[in-house]
Amino acid sequence: MQAIEQRDFETDVQRKVYDFVERNGAVERQQLKAEFGFGDDELEETLSTLEDDGYVETEEGLVRLAIDIGEEKTHATDELEYTIRPAEQSDLQGIVGVMRQVAEENDYLVAETVVDLLDHEEVVFRHNDITSRIFFVATINDDVVGWVHLQAPNYAKLSHTAELTMGVLEEYRGHGIGSNLLERGLQWATENEYDKVYQSLPATNQDAIRFLEEHRWETEAIRKAHYKIDDEFVAEQMMAVMTG
């Protein structure tokens, strides 16, 4: 991650506000007022300076760190044209629909847990440089047809790692969408100093395993009879790639 010491703040108050937002990911203006005893004018002046310097951004009463997570990029094949970009809040329903379909089709248990999170938490698709979660989507005519999601564990000794899930609707496979989503996710991981990206799959999902192997992922371990799917024991295949 980018070190705070590289930031150049005009005042100690600005640094403290930045540190507080960094630790919490996104905070309400009222929370900053209570934390630092700001009056309205002092809060607005501090946030305005931090925004002008490109350190924070504010939206609908929330303050977050500002970070460039990349613009959208359009890819074209002979058959179709698709765009890969950071997820937006309006994509939420489409992401859930695609993830459910892919998860059910391939017994993608890790993706199922992400879907459950999206269903039960208020997820905001704006990300700062310490957030533990990021989504990119592939869209065709503004409809979500695929996703890649990275999430980092909240443990210091695992802070160099991130777990990845991804998938593409079956009817859109074979056009490079999955490869470009994976590349976008790994690029973000590299830029944010995650040295290792990993995921676990049922060993029965050979299509996904071959896809990852083709993109230089390696199997690190197999846990026998780890899943029970349709009353059958299924091994878990744990795969990873180093980003450096």
C-alpha cells in the first residue's frame, strides 16, 4: 500500500483526518466533527483542502480516500464488443444476478459467500487504497456479463494476499472476457502491493481450474472431501499466483 509518509500535508489536523479516514475506509462528516471537535466551517475548510490536494473525496455525506482505480476499457472481437471497468453502484443488481448464475452452475462456493455479503450488507462500489474489497465488471450494452472481485483478509500477516473470485455468463465465454477480467484484477493487486492472489474451487470444476492454469496459476493444496455437494464428497483445490 502507499505509505502515509509519502503524503505532504499542510497541517497536522489534515494528516490526522486523513489517517482517520484511512483506518475506517469511509466515514460520515458528522463522525469527523465528533472525533475532532470541528465546527462546520473548520470541517469544510479541512475537507476542501484535502479534496483539492487529491487525498479524499466526498459523496452523499461520506468521506473516503481518493484513489484512481482505472478507467473503463473497451475490447472488441469479431462477434461482440464489451467493456471492462470498475463497478458502479448501479451495477449491484447485475453483479448479484451474474454471480448467482455462475455460482449455481459450477458449485462456486466462495462466490456464493460474496453474493450473500452483497445481499446482506450495504456495499458501496467506491474504493480507497486501504479498502479490503474491489469489483470490476464486464458489460455488454451496459448489462453485466462478468465480474472479478478481490478481497483482502484483515490480518497483518496476510496483508500481502488477496482472495479472488471471478466469472462470466456461459453464453459470453470464449471471447477473452475472462482473461481480460483476470488481468484487470491482477493489475490492481500488483499496483496495490498484494504479492499473492488466491482462490479455492471444487476440484470438479475442471473448466475453471484449466483456465487458471493457462494463466500461470498453480495448485498449492488439495483438501479431500472438503465439500459435500449433492450428497457427494468433493475435494477443494486451492490455487494461487504470485503477482510479482
